[in-house]
Amino acid sequence: MNMRYRRLGTSGLQLSELSLGSWLTFGKQITDDTAEALMRIAYDHGVNFFDNAEIYSKGESERVMGRILKKMEWSRDTWTVSSKVFFGAGGKQPTQLGLHRKHVVEACHDALKRLQVDYLDLYFCHRPDPNTPIAETVWTMHQLIMQGKVMYWGTSEWSAAEIREAHALAEKHHLIAPVMEQPQYNMFHREKVENEFASLYDTVGLGTTIWSPLASGILSGKHTLDGDTSSRLRMAGLEWLKERELNEARLKKVEELKTIAKDLGLSLPVFAIAWCLKNPRVSTVMLGASKTAQLEENLKAVEAQDLLTAEVMAQVENALAGEKLSTW
């Protein structure tokens, strides 16, 4: 397969259409050897973006990824890596959380150490912080970029209004504005990317690094209401995810989608990821994987997107009746 690349919003940075995320896997669900094999497969297939966060496995995810990046000795100008700040790396003191200047700066320095890099390519505000003025966060991110510690900054799970406020403050003070948002996006979670953010793509040039293209495993097609699988919906501590995502109506739609995918000669996961790529507002689709075969299969989505014609996309809309409609 040949990887394809898209600009991150209106920035000049080009990310691979598919990227690799480490949530729930690195430093937790999989061994370090498996993590290394996954990163090697991804990189060999043209993936140039590896996503991480301070909170993932309380910093261990970044340590694992940092060791692998060091070992691989890939030229630093061939890949990008991210971190996210808000939740902290396990500490619960008020100075160890949030988007105030102290934590954002310290978290950045800690992420650089764990990932063993001189700078972060992408740095995300992992959630909005109601206790910190947005201006304080915008100024802090601008200063980190000026210091060469961050290349681009953005948000994750912020509202359109919050993103607009950050841009207005940046414009007023001639600061560097956020260029990307990391929202959940898949066939069952469409409101934010397709509707709420609709006015942002052309006005502020929002890029999107979307997560959960398989709706936490629902679109793997392996779930039943009571059957057991190894997916993240069965992981301890994620009962809320199972309760939110797994229901009879959704599983019925999954069966219809599986039929459409089969007619195209595609597995449901590849089909679901390819569907996300059909949205031109998506900069990169972040894949999560616990097995090498799973990653190799899902990487096929880059070429599979060509099979999703207007007619196929219309079939998907019929199967998803009741879900939010596309706006692209």
C-alpha cells in the first residue's frame, strides 16, 4: 500500500492519513515488544504521526514510546510525536492538573524527558479547563513554541466556542493560535466533527486528528450484547464506555454495515476507517492496535477509501438512519 498525506488544517504540516495512538495499549495492555513491532509496521507503511499523552498509563505510555523511538534511530525529520496536557501523570494536587501556566510548562518538560525528544511536534490541551482563563493557556502555548519546545498546539474535546475564543485571543495579541482539535469521530459519533465544527474549518482552518474510528470496537463487528471479547469495552474501569456504546439498535446497524463492507470485499474495520477518511475535514485517523495483524489489516483503509463511491456512502446513510447526517 502507498500511504497518503494530508495537511493539518491550514498549517503546512502534512500528516499520514492513518496514524498510531497509544491510549490503553502502550505500557498497559500490550508488551513493550508488541509496541515496538506496531510502531515499526506503522512507520514502514508510511505512518509519520504517533500520538501520546501524559495521562496514558500515568506516563508509562510515553516512556515506552520514547524508548522505541530512541532504539529505532529513525531520522527525526521523518516522524511527528504528540503529547497532551490536562489530566496530569497521576498526581492529584491542584498544581499537577489543568491548563494553568505552571502545569502546562512542567508537563511539557516531563513529556520531553519521557519521550526522549528535544521538542513535541503536536501538543494538545486534553480538555478545556474552566479554572484557567483561556488567555493564560494561549500565552503559555505560544511561549513554548517560541522556545522551540513545541511545533504546533491544539485542543482535544473542546467546544467550537472555546476554540473560537482561543483564536480571538491569539489574533488580538498576535500569538500563535491552535491549529488542530482531537475529537472522537466515527459512524456513531458525528455531531462534533460534521456539525458543531462546520464553521471552523474555513474560518480558523481547523485540522482534526480523530480518535476511535471503530467506536471503541463496536465497528470491529465482533460484539454481542453479552458475549465476551478482548476489546477495550471489556477492560476493567471502562464499564462506562460499554454502557454508552453497546446497545441492540447499534448492533443491528453494525450488521447492515457489515453487509455493505462485504459486498466491497472489505472487513468492517477497514470499511469503517475508510469511511472516516472520506471526510475531507479529517486530517488523520488515529488507529489503536494491540496486535500486529490487526494494524496491518486496518492500514488497508488508505486504498479502500477509493471503493466508497457516492452510492456506497448513500447506503451507509440508510444503514445509519437516525444518526446525524453528513454535511460534506
